[in-house]
Amino acid sequence: MKPLRHFLTLADVDVDELKTILKIAETVKARFKEGNRTEDSEILKSKVLGLIFEKMSLRTRVSFEAGMTHLGGGSMLLEERHIGLGVRESIPDVSRVLSSMVDCIAFRAKRHSTVVEFAKYSSAPVINALTDEAHPCQALADMLTIKEEFGSFEDVKIAWVGDSNNVAASLVEASAMLGCKIAISSPKGYEFSQEEIDKLTAQRQPGFALAQIEDPREAVRGARVVYTDVWVSMGQEKEEQERVAAFKPYQVNAELMGLARTDAIFLHCLPARRGLEVTDEVIDSPQSRVVEEAANRMHAQKGLLIWLLGN
Ligand code: CP
Ligand code: NVA
């Protein structure tokens, strides 16, 4: 029996474990790209992944389901409205029962505390498939994409432009663990607190540096990765008007991209709201790696699933 591990944030793994997950991801990706579907097709044979979604998803659901199929396992979507989590049945009861039948649960929750509580009662590994606080699976794919582009994390500076949100939090955590520099540029009132930064950078490695820079033009200077996300995350729809006004100067457009290094790439976790946080000319430009990044969700999560469940 493997020891029970959860993956709710990157703090659930150490630096070596994170590197191992990425290494497995690279290996399975290389075989997949060669068209070799047989070698990995029994790694998770007869294992079942349950997927609970309290919010919408394209990439996360499809990458987990396709990934499990490629590895010989199965998956099932459990829409929150069908389970009635905390309404029809308590979180501990759902967690105990579900984890007695499936081998792993990926959970996208409105509140991070729900996933934490769920994991407490689960006898199977629980993966955070996005909460209001973190998106660690996205960070795995992001770091895989950066490694593929630049060969290593050394001398890579990421500029995060926009909201200091769930995706940014996991990116900061991954950057600290892999020794990547990161500048975060958010408008006043939307930055990380010092307490949050301290928590996210607890496993910082040599080479890591972080700066919070209000001016996006200054933040992107010297950056090899310019990364943004929506200004209004799922669950924040009521704040749309004030957020769009506050974030307007933080749009990633050709002018801002032009201030980064000439070899800079553009990343976005997607879905994007074109014309708001990013313009078509940037997201559709040769510098954009958003499709590769999205595709890497599947390879990165295969690495995670094999690390959690494989022999
Ligand atoms: N990036 C991401 O998590 O996409 P989905 O919301 O479509 O899963
Ligand atoms: N920050 C976004 C990411 C979506 C993948 C959200 O939480 O809605």
C-alpha cells in the first residue's frame, strides 16, 4: 500500500517530489508524442478517478479523463448538483463513501476549505482541481511549459500581470520551489499580503526572487514569461464592474509584451477574456504558448497521477 498523500497545494510535496512529478510528466509526454500509447497503457490499470466539479471546466476535466484513459484507468464525473455535497449529505460522509470505491478524487471547489475538509475524511488521495485559493495542477503544467521552452528554470524571470489570484498563488509557490524569479504586478488592493507571500515561498530555493511591482511596464522588463489570467475569477462575478475598471491598465497587449525580452513567451491558464486581460494580437502571436500550456495539463497530471497511484 502506498502512503496516503493529498495534493491540495504545492506545499503538500517537497522540492524533490515536485521535480519527480515533472520528470514523470516529461517521460510520459515524450512517449505520447512518439505515438507510443502501449507502454503506459497499464500503469493505472483498473484504477478509478472520481471528479467533483462545483464550477465549470474544460481543460481540467478533459485532461484528467483523457489522462486516466491513456494510463489504463477510468474516471467518472460527479457533478456537484448530483451529489448535493453538504446539502443532501455531509462532506465527511461523501468523502468516506466515495474514497471507499475510487482510488483518487480530483475536486474543483468554490471554497478551499471544502477541499481541505473533504481530504481530512478521504481514504484516497485528493487532488485540488482549482479552488478560490490555489490551482496547483495548473502550476505543474506551467512549469513543464517553461522548462520545455528554456531548458531550465535558471535565469527565467516570470512577470505575472493582473490579479494576485489562485493561479498566481500556485505559480509563486512553484517558482519558489524551482528557483525561478517572479515579479507580480497587481493594482492596489489586489496584491498578495506579506503573510500570503511568506506562506507561498516557504520552500524557496536558490535562484528564487520575488518582487511585487505595481507598474506592469516595470514588472515585465527582463521577463522571459509574461503571464496573465482573467480579472474576474469564477465566483467573483458580482465584482465585475469594479474589477474591470481597476485592472484596465494591466492589459497584456503588444505594447506591454514589447517591453519584455525579445525571446519572451506569453502564458495564460485559459479561459481568456480576449480584449480584457489580453488582446488577440498577443494571445494569437508567435510568442503565445497558451495551447501548448493547456495541452501540458494532461501530461503534468499524468505525472501527478502516476506519482500518487502508480507502483
Ligand atoms: N485552466 C483551467 O483550469 O481551465 P478549466 O477551467 O477549463 O478547467
Ligand atoms: N482564476 C480563474 C482560473 C480559471 C482556470 C478562476 O478561478 O476562475
